[in-house]
Amino acid sequence: MKKQLLFHIIVCIGLFANGQRIEVEKLNNSGIDKISAPTKAEQLFRQASAIDTTYAEAPYNLGTTLYRENHIEEAFGHLKEAANRSSQPDLSHKAFHNIGNVYMQKEEYDNAIEAYKQALRNDPTDEETRYNLALAKKKKEEQEQQQEQNQDQNQDQDQQDQQENEENKENDQEDKEGDQEKEGDQGDSKEKEKESEEEKGDGSEKEEQKKGEGDQKQEQGKRPEDKQPQGNPKPQELSKQQIENLLQALQNEENKVQEKMNAKKVQGRKLKVEKDW
């Protein structure tokens, strides 16, 4: 009895699984038929992939459709899922081939090479995959050469930038030294100007002092008769006749004075008495 029950359960499960697979395949085939309408095809593939998580063709078809619509990142995930689910070499080959194409789009050439190799392991006769593998290797070499060239250019640019920075530092240092020297020259110039002004001041004082001493000496060197008030006019010079007249007057005055003195002397003498004989 128990064996019969178990047998019926297994049969039911098989029938259910078989029915489910039929439904999944139907959805998948409908998606293929609707491939010209990508949005509708994507919906059918998603439904089929969700119903049976072991069915590899639905995620493969979904990933391929998304890849054609240029939805690269989402396509990559579904193609990887198809490769993991698949136990059939043909489907695995196609999944890895398209995975390699996605890596080529992303310029990840190392990963693309590995994906194409996986595809060739499942189908060594596919010339398209072999061609893509050779192209990926060539692209990788070009990428490495470009990277080396960019690295050399970056190094040259870094050296040039470093040289320019050093030159700028030297120029800045020279400018700084020049400014300091200029400030020093200005300071010296101001100091010299100050000293010159002080010397001029001392010279002016000395000149004034000398001038004062010279005036004093000149004043001392003047004759008494030259020292007259500035307000009084100088006496006019006398003519010869005036001088003679003046001398004559002085002489006359002297004679008068002499006569007076003689008269006084006579009065003061004792008179002799003459006898009458």
C-alpha cells in the first residue's frame, strides 16, 4: 500500500514537472517567436526563467535579447546564469560566446579571452568564436601598448611639471631675493637721504655760523668813523678851499685863545716901581 502511494506521488511529481517544463518551453518558444518585439519577448523569457530555475534556454534567450538592445550589464547577468544552469555543450558554448562579446564591449579583454576559450572548449569547431578570440588578444596588445604609451607620457608630463615647479620655485626665490634687495636698496637710499639732509642741515648751520662770524669780524674790522647809524647820511667831502677856510678859522680861534692867556699872565705879575730922579 505504501509503495503504491509512493509510486503515485512520484508519478504526480513527474507529471507536474513535465507539465511545468512544457509550459516553460512554450513560453520560451513564444518569446523566440516575438523576438521582433523585444519588450514582449523579454517578458516571456522572464516568466519562463522564473518558473523553472533549472531551465537554461530562457535566461540565455533573455540575455541575448538584452544584449541586442544594448542593455549590456543586465544581459551579462542572465548569460552568466544560463552558463551556470546549462548542462548541454551547445548551449554552454553559445552562452560563453556571448559573455565574451559583453566583455569586448566593456573593453575587458582578459575576461573576453577567457570566455571565448570556455566557448571553444564546448565547441572547438566554431570559427566565429576562434576569430573573436584572436581579436580579443589583438585588442589586449593594443591596450597594453596604449597604457605603456600613456604611462610614458604621464611620466614625461610629471617630469615636465616637476621641472616647471622647480623653475617656478627658483623664479619665486629670485623674485623674493630681488624684492629683499630692492627693499634694502630703498632702505639704504632712505638712510642716505636722511644723512644727506642732516649734512645739509649741518652745512646750513655751519654756513650761517660762518656768515655770522664773518659779519662779526667785518663789524669789528670797521673803523670807528665807519660805524655810523644806518639812518645817518655819510658826511660830504670838503673842498680844498673849505679846508683852508676851516684851518684859518681854527688858527684865528687859537690866536684869540693865546691872547687871552697872555693877558691873564700880565695881570698876575708884580709891577716894578720906577723912581723919579
